Amino acid sequence: MIPPGLMISAPASGTGKTTLMLGLLAAFRAKGVEVQPFKSGPDYIDPAFHTAASGRASYNIDSWSMEAARIDGLVGNAQGADLILAEGSMGLFDGVAIQGASGNGASADIAANMGWPVVLVLDVSGAAQSVAATALGFKMMRPDVTLAGVVLNRVASPRHEALVRVGMEQAGIKVLGVLPRRSEVTLPERHLGLVQAGEQENLAEVLADAASFVAEHVDMDALRAAAEGARANIAPALKITPPGQRIALAQDNAFAFVYPHLLAGWRAAGAEVIPFSPLRDEAPDSSADICWLPGGYPELHAGTLAAAETFRSGMRTFAETNPVHGECGGYMALGAGLVDKEGNRHEMLGLLGLETSFAKRKFHLGYRRATLNAAIPGAGSGAQLRGHEFHYATILQEPDTPLAKITDSNGLTVPETGTYRRTAGGGQVSGTFFHLIAEGA
């Protein structure tokens, strides 16, 4: 049986969703409650924190890029849990203008389709009774979305709390928790958002602190009782066409951004994932069929990567006779050079001619639809893919053969096509700036 669930959402980013989500996951776990976490939207950092806090693998579910059947299959991983908690992205109703595979990417789509009521996190700093008007608007916006209640965040004092509660009572909205102002629970950030879970040396302490903070200030019994959407058994439908039978996967703090559902899908289809660490100067396993370099922060480790001779020579040898594919940061590492934010150029693998710069920053963000001009590992020429792009790198040159026709969520052509190059020994090196989420037009 799939357990009931809740969507943890907010009117906007930066209101405290992640702090509440992690605190709830860790606090319920401490009480012996098995919670299955999900992340609505294309964020690839939060699921690692969810997994650390809950002890269960967290998966992205996204209505723009995933068909309803794929989302159902991922939710099927909640079998055996007592409760589902899904963390929203941006504001509850924020999505793109044009419908995608099963919605417009808004967290509200997932909440409605799964029957999960919404717990709305409200930043009440600088307001009192007026906050209730915001909550009431969210309650009324979509008839197919149920508001379970609100958690008030950044409450200044007992008097402030009392005033906000008056407004909520007048609006008929239940208050499930009140979080006082406190800076110690916030997680460090950098230009792409939260620092990765693997980089948090004191992550256990952070999660324990968040758990005690949330348990003290949130009515967890009432919150759990508000969960709905229990469904009959859904078999996990995780199989995804893998890029190869044996996949050499770069995995460390420079290359960590790969969606958990992809790895699970490859393994469910029978593929073997063989991790290696470029930062530890490791080469891909020579017995692998393909090599996949995920996104990450190569710009923060460019000097180390440039000096990693075993990694560099191993990659070049592997690419002579085997396919290699890189996404975003992985694509940059496959290129000829990377200029860091201080303006220093670092030599990359040189398997493609791409040159990128973080000294000249340009923000790239949004869903992407790709039609491949050439095959890549796991997808043939002409295949249509859906993904997401999020980076600040500027392209100085991208001289190789364009890999795909890329459009954004509005159908407008995106100039960053990705590129590919065939090697003399029969291999192929390819890369894109977007992270693959799912196949489909």
C-alpha cells in the first residue's frame, strides 16, 4: 500500500521549505516513522539531503518532463513507508507557461495528481494578520489542491505569533507549527544553491539540530494526520534505457549532479554502475561500455582536474574506442579549457573543443527539450529528450558538430546545442549543458 502524503510548499523560494522538510524527515525518523521523501521539480541537490535525513532514497518527480505513469512508478517506491513528504520547488503554483508531459512543472500539479494536501510554509517577518490573506489566496487558487494548514516561519515574538494566529483563525486556516527566528539552522549556499550534502562535514549535527527545532515547534501528530492520498499498490516502474551495460560514472564533489531516478532506472534495467573519482585522480574502468560525466562544480576544482594525469590519460584512452558523454559540468570538463572566476584558464580533457568561462558569467536556467542529431549513450539519433539547464558558465567557443536541436519550455530555440566528436578508434565524445530527466517529446 502506498502511504498518504503531504506536499511541503511555500509562496516563493527562500521561505524555509528545506529547513522544515529536513527537520520533519529527521524528527519522524527519530520517532521510528518511515518517511519516503520526494522532490518536486528538477533540483538535484535536495534529494541527497532528504536521503541523509530520512534513510530512504529520495526521487525527483516533475510534471513538465515526466509522464504521469513515470511519476506513479517513482511514487511506487514509497511502499513500506508510513508517510510521504514531498518538497516543492519555488512557489506552489510556479511553473512554465506551456504544459509539458503531465503538467507545467508546478508543485501544485503533483499535489493535485497524487491527492497530497499542502503544508504551506509562510515567512511572516514584517507582517501579522495580513499573512492570512496570502494563505487564503493559496487555499482558493486551485479547487483540486487542498491546503492542510500552514507553518509560520521567522516569528519574532509570542505577541507576533498571537497576531498572526488571529488572522489565520479568521480565514479558517489551521496553524500546524510556529518556527521562531533562528539563523543557526540555515544551510550554506553558493551560486547554484545549497552546498552539496557530501560537502557538509557536520551534516549529522545539522540534521539533528533541525529535527529538535522542528519537533519542538511543529505539531507533528496533527501534521501527519493531515496526510492523504493513500493508494493501492503501485509497482515501482523505474526501468530506464541505460547508456550501456557497464557504466563508468564520475562521482565526487566535482561531478555529483545526476538525478537519482536515472541511476535507479539504469540499475533496474540490469546495468552496472561503476563509480570513479576524477578528484582522486582515478580513471574510468577499462572494462566499462561507456563513461558518463555528470554535472557538478568542476570550476571549483579546475586546478585539481587539470593536474590529475591518471584521470586525464585514462579518459583519453577510454574515449578512443568507447562512447563518453558529459552533462553541464561534465561537458565543460570534456572541453579544451575552463576559465575560473579569477580569470585563470585551466586545461581540461581536450576531448571536445569547448571553452567555457566563469570570469564572464551568464545565467542559464530552464527546462530543455532536445531532438538528437546523433546518437548518445542510451538514446538514438532523432530521439527526443527532456531535461533542465542551470549554470553560470559562458561559452567562449563550441566548435564541434552540434549534437541536438534544443528548445526551451516555450518552444524557442536555445543556441547551446551541445556537441559531439568521433574519435579515430571508433569512439564518440558528446556533451550537453542540460541534465537529462526523461525521454519523450
